[in-house]
Amino acid sequence: MEIWEPSKKRRPSLPSGKRSQVLIRARGRCEKCGKDLQGIHPPVHHKDGDPSNNDLSNLIALCPNCHSKIGLHESLKPKREKSFDEEFTERMKELDNGITGLVYGTSKKRKKKSGY
């Protein structure tokens, strides 16, 4: 019987200053839910799940709760969850469609005109 041992490989750490830049951009709040991050060491998450992609546009400061919902290593999951940007864009489209429906009405809600 083989005993599983954790890999000795470690994820590469963020380059010096990147973490600070992300936290400054976040202004002390989770960039997903807006929760105050004061007093905790918030995780900085790679949106695309690639730990070598350290572009600021790929990094997001999250509270531990949001980070646990996304997953620590999104790219290792069999089915990738939507990124924050994808989720945000989808929600904006839903809101836009809802407003359009309210303004113009939908075909299902329109009453048929009675013919005289």
C-alpha cells in the first residue's frame, strides 16, 4: 500500500509589490462582495487559476468566504467556475434585459388587440 505524500512543490509567491498593489486597489474591501478586510490577511486570487499569470488585471483581493466559494485553485477543478468578470458581465446583461422588458414590455405580457 502506497502512502500519499503532499507534493514538495510550492506555488510561486507573488512578485514583490504585486500583493500591495492589489490591496491598495481594493481599498481594504473584498473585490467580490465588498466586505471590510481590515484585521485579516486576505487571499489574493488569480482569476484565471494560473499562478504564473501575475498581471494586475488577473489578481483580485477576496475575503476568506468569497475565496472559499471560488476555490483555491480554480484551474484544478474539473468544471471551471465563472470568473468574477464573467459573472459580473452576465449579471449586467440580466439587469439590462429586465429593464428593457419593463420599459417595452414582453410579448408574453402584451394583451392581444381585439378586432372591431
